[in-house]
Amino acid sequence: MPTIKLINVTKKYGDITAIKNLSLTINDREYVCVLGPTGSGKTTLLKLIAGIVRPDRGEIYIDDILVNNLSPYERGIAYLPQYYALFPHLTALENVAFGPLSKGLNAKEAYEISMRMLEMMRLAWRAHSFPHELSGGMQQRLALARALASGAKILLLDEPLGALDARLRVELRYKLKKLAKENNLTTIHVTHDQEEAMIVADRIILLRDGKVQQEGSPMQVYNEPKSIFTAHFIGEANFFEGFIADVDQYGSWVQLRNGFLLRTSDPNRSIGERVVVMVREEKSKILKAAKKREEINVFPGTIESISFLGDFISYIILLDNGDRANSRMPTINALGRFKIGERVYIRIKPEDVIIYSYPPHGLYKEIEVI
Amino acid sequence: MSKSGNSNPLIKKLDELSSNKLLKLSIYASSLIFFFALILFPPLIGIIENLGYINILIYESYLMSRANFAILQSFVMAFIVSTLDLIAALPLAWFIARSKSRAAHFVDALVDIPFLMPTAALGYSILLFWCSERGLSSLFGAGSLISPGFFLVLLLHFAFSYPVIVRVMVGELLSYREVYEVAARTLGARSWTAVRTITLPLLKPGIIASFLLAFARSLSETGATMMVAGSWENGPVFLYRLMKMTEAEITSDIKNGMLVYVSSVLLLTSIVVFFIISFLAPKMRFPIKRIFSSVEGKMSSPIAVKVRNTSSLAIFLLVVIIPSIFVAFPMVEALISGSLSFVLSGFSPWGDYWRSMSISYGIGLLATLLNMIFGLPIAILIARRRLGKATSILRAIINVPIVVPSIALGVSLRLFWGKYTSLYDFWALLLSHATITYTYFVTSMAAAIESIPQELEDVASTLGARPFTVFRKVTFPLTKYSVFSGAILVFTRALGETGAARAVVRSRDLWTLPVLLVDWVENKNIAEMQKALGAGVYMLTSFAALLALRLVFSVRRK
């Protein structure tokens, strides 16, 4: 069964290190999303596994067999680049039959398999069309049919939905996962779209500068981001700079700008430590300012902007200490409740706050994704 | 794609062999060895080994100053011609690329004629048109409208370099995204202003490339230039005349010294000049800081556009096309008078003519074949950057044969191969043609392969295809048009080569057709009709050969 293992793999292009000493394991039939900003090494990772580029250091195993020196055609992998790389001079059927024919199947058998794959993808009626005659969605399905027909048990998808429009992307991502599961494929799906990754992945691997920042289930990565970068890249978050003012058995107090004190549930901090605190936008509740609040973690401010996002409404609140907080609320609860310029409070529960040590190069450098 | 799978045992075997790294390495290595050992080094070594001969020239001040002046004239002519061509050809390229009229399609079809025509036939055609009583001068009652010399050479070089610039610039204009120009116009620029400040600066690489190609072509041409040069001479004409000098006119040591001197200076100077132009031209900026609203407004008017299109069409027809195909008229006369049957009979001097023609075609085909076999792996090495940083160096070196005058290459090859074997004439003839045409095939193939996304080959490989299958089913089908047009380019260029062909061959028995025609044109005892028929038949056969190749190709495509 196809398990993929990378041990201390490094790949350089001239002076640029695309993958740095990377180790990871992808289990049999697992659907893994590799997420990361542009230039983080996602595509290089796929190309290393596919055998299109060779590692400078480290070992790559497929099914416990060292494949460093195996050519792509010997690895049993189907690789789908972002724009699918459908062969423009071959019809849909010929594209799909390319793999089986290359692997030595006789023509009759190869074309039977290919036709079955096209039928499965509801493309049989376009079997004799050329790729440029098909729509974006059809091209994507054709590329998948070609990959499946090759008999590969490992599917490497590089931004497979990136070339499609938003509606189609949403529709196809579910189908993609269903197809992979039904065919018992081990799948690595590269994307920079965190929402797509959250929805389809069994496990997310977040890459940055060729290194794994964090891996885990979508819920783990979202709720327990181990770094500022992860918290920023996956989901929407507020970051505030401050110092640890006090620590007790229940947690710590963070002094924000202009004396605002934020109660957290993290007791493992030292007094005076410079920190960054993170609160998810949906965990920053907005309260009407009709009466004075005496509770902890309730901060006064003014609504600066309101954006309607369909299911949600997003607010930017200028806090009285000069920080800005973003908040989002379900439209059903928030529609018409607040106005721009209205005085409000932001309430944050201590257990929703995550504290990070202040990054050596500053907060903005840490969350930079370009 | 064939529906037969891989049942052919030969293909299966080749497929297996293609996975053999040692074999792949040896194919690339042998192609590199072919290039360095048979294309690049022989002319260089030929020159370097014989540099000692130059010492003898210190007492030959007259000959030396004549040689230096001729070399200078080569560059002056190439520079003037390329500049004039650029000015005249750019509007026509614009007309072809942008106009949707039928006239544009018609001009597009005509524009390649002077390029595809063997230059020797073209030279004689231009000589007939401008100088003979049967040509343009017949309209004015003058004996010769323009005498052979500088201006006639200028007209000749203008005619054969013109299509190069049009072709390159039409390609550039078609791939140029007009949206920039549209954006400039929506911002208030008149069309001429938008072209001057936006389009032309963005087309600069294409303009430089076309200028360099025209420059190289002018610098290199020998046979046709000989026909129209009169007493004027440039480097190639000087070398040609020098080779024809007998022992009574010049001692062999001085002759060899002169050949080495002029060839080495031409080789070295042309490489340096190309390097300088290639390096400096991209740094030149178009004057775009100021907008001349009033003048540019007038230049953008429909009348100005009409005037520009009409004048560029007139130049194209009167200076390029009609003079180029004028040699066809004596052909028609010969058909009517029945003298064509004499040509076909093979009686003297037509026996020599047909022998030279078969040598020309044979050498052209062999040179094409050699370049296809040994050039393709090099094109892959370059296009896929398989040599890492050394790829850029290889790409630059590959261009050397195209930038140096072919007769200088021929002389160097003669010096190199002359000392080795009694078979020298034939092999030197073949290798000189392969050398001159090598760059055309490799660069056009490398560009074609580069245009195929590497991903297609990668994906084919991950789908289970071995390297030979990837090439056979993906790379080749997507580049076969370029393989064909690269081969046509090589064949056409080889067929028209005069300078190198004359330089490497000692025996008349191995004269190619352009060499024979130059000899005929220079010989005052040969009747004008015979010369015209020779050039006309040459032109027709080469067009017929190209047409046949195209037909074969299109049948296969179907």
C-alpha cells in the first residue's frame, strides 16, 4: 500500500533552498493538503516525490522502497500540475490512454480502460474532443481520468482547482476527495487556499520557506496554531502586542497598549516577557455599549467599518487604546445591529487567547507571506 | 496518437534503450563533439595555424590597404542596409500583422520570395532589372539605370535582408499584447504616440534581433554581391577575387597570407561587432519622455496611415519583389522560343549546369540531415537547460557560425581540411555547408522546444512513458512543424551558399550551382540568355523543391 516517507530531504535551485531538511510521512489512502504561501516549496515537494527533480540530500521512500534514483515512470505516481498539462495534440480519449499504452497495455485494453474512466468522469461523450475544446471543469475531470487510468495509487495534485472559477472550485473540491477515497488513492493536494485545505484534507501540512511549520488535522491546526504564522495563514485572527504583567495559577495578564489588561488562560509565562496575543475574529464578540461593563476582557471602541460577506458580517473596531480589532458575526445574528461610528465593547474569553513570544524580527515580518 | 500501443519491437527496444543513462549521455556527448570538433574548431584552428603567413604581408601595402578598405566596406554596407531595411520593413510588418485586408494576406505570401530564392539567382535578377536594357531602364530609354557598384549592392542587400526583418517583426507583432497600446490610447495618447512610447520600446528585443539577422546576412553574402559589385568590393568580394587570382598575378605565399589576414579580421571583427551590438542595443532607450501632440496627431491621421501603407507597399513591390523575380521573364521568353529544350538536353554548357545543380541539392540535403541528427540533441540541451549555467555559454557559441561571413569560414575550413585528406574537397564542401547552416536549425528547434511547457514532458513521464516515448508522442508531435521549417531554412541557406562553397573547393567538378552561376555572370563570352536561363531555372527548381517538401509534409499531416 502506498505510503510516502521523506527523510531529511533538501533541494536547492542555485542559491535558493526550496526544501530544507524536510521529513514527513504520508499514510496509505490519506488525503493530505500541503498549504503554504507562494515560494514555500509546495510544488518542489510534489516534484521531488514524482521524481521530476532529484533531492540534493535526504531520502524518499514509497512503500518503503528508496526511490531517489528511480525515474518518474518507475514510481507509480500520477502528477497533475496546476493547468493539468493535457497533451494539446491528443483527443480526450488519447490523453487518457497515454498512461496505459505507455505502461505496455495492448491498445484494446488501454482504450477500454480509458473509455471507462471517461464514463466515470461523465466525459465519454467528449472522448474525441481536443483539450482546448473542453471547458475548465471538463479539462480538470479529463486530467483526473488520465491520472486514474494510469493505474497510479498516488495522486499528486498541484493547485488542482486554481484554474477554475469560484463556483466550480467549490463544487469540485468535494468530488475530488470523494473520487480519491473511492479509488483508495493516497493523495497530496497542494493549495494556497486555506479554506479548500480545511474542507478536503484529512491532514494539513503547512509549509514555509521549505520547512514544515505545523501539521495536523484541520481542526488542530486551526484551533491550536503553534506559531503566529500558522495562526495568521489559517483562519482570520487578531494580533495584539503587549507584555506579561502578572502570572497566577489560572493564567496570565497581558498588558496591551495604553494600559488595557487582557486576561489569558496560559500560566506558563514570565512577568515582563514581550508577547503577541492572538484571538480568532469570530471569538472577538461585539457588545452594545448601552451600559457600562465591569467584566474582565471587555474593551471599549468604535466601529470603523462594516463589510457584508454573505454568511458573515465583518467589523473593524478601533479600540480606545489605539489597537484595531476585527470581529465577524453570523449575518443572521448581526444584520442591522451595529452602525459605523457606534460605540461598542469587544469581549474576549481568556481561554480563546493564545500567547506567543514576540518574534525576533517583529510581528509584521513574521506574518509576511510574500 | 496511434492506437497500436507499443507493439512494434523496434520501438519497444528504443524505448528501453532510452532509459539507459549511458546511452543518453553518449548521444549528447557525440552531438557536442560534432559541434566542437567539426563545426566550431576547424575554422578557428585553420586560421590560428596559418597566422604566420600574415608576416609576409608587411611589404604589400597596396594590397593591405585594399583589403582593409574592403573589410570596412563590409561593415558600412551591412550597417546601412540593416538600418534602411528596418525603416522600410517595419511599416510593412505592421500592415501585415494589423491589417485584416486581403492585400495584407497577399503581401504576406509574397514577402518570403526573396528569402527563399537562391541569392545567386536573386543577384542576377537584380542585375537584369536595374542594369540591363531589358530591365527597368528600357522604360527610360537608358542603357543602364544603375551601374554595378555600391548602390546596386545596396539594392541587392536591401532586397534579400528585407524579408528577414518583415518576418521577425510580424511574429513579434502577432505575439505582442495589444492591450498595452489600447491602455495608452484610452489614457489619451494618439495612435502614433502609443506606438512610439509603448509598442516600439516593448518590441525592442525583436527589433534588435531582426537588425542583427539582416546585418549578418548582408555581411555574409558573397555570390550575388559578386555579380553586382562592379569595381566596388567588400571583404567577401575581395576574398572571392583573391581566390581567383592566378600564380602569375600573385605568389601563393602572399595569396595565403592575404586569405588568412582578411578571413581572420572578418571573423574576429564580426564577432566583436555582434557582441557590441547585442550588448549595447538593449541598453539603448527609445526617446519616450516627450509627447509631440501636434505632429503625432497628424501622423496618426487616416491620411498619414494611408500614405505610410502605400509607400511601404510601393517600396516592397518596386525595390524588393519585382527586381527579385525579374529573372522569370527570360524564362518565359525561353519557353516561348523553345530554347528551354536545349537547357534540358544537357549539351555543353548545360551538362556542367545540371551536375552543379545535383551537387548543390545533394550537399544541401546532406547538410540538412547532418544538422538534424546532431543538432537536435544540442537543441534539447539548450532548451531544457540540461547543462545548467553552461547552457548560456553554449547558446552564445552556437550563434558564432551565423554571425561571421561565410566565405571567411570557408577559407578557414579550406586551410584546416586542406592538409588532411585527398577527399578534402567533398567533405570540406559538406562540412562548410553544415557549419554555415548549423545555427539556423539548432536555434529554431531550441525555440520550438522551449515553447512546449516542460510540464507536458514531466506529466508524460509520471504516467509511465520512458524518454523515447515522451519524445515520440509528446515533444516531436508538438515541434514537428518547427523541425520541418528548421530543415527548410537549413536547406534553403545551404542551397544558396556561394562564398564558402567557392572557398573550399579546388576542382571545377565540385562547383555548386551558385558558384557556377557567378562564374557565368562574370564571363563576358557567355550569352545573356544563357545566364538568365541558368538563374531562372535555378530559381524555379528551388521553388519546386520547397513546394514538393511542403506538399509531402502537408499530406503527412493529414
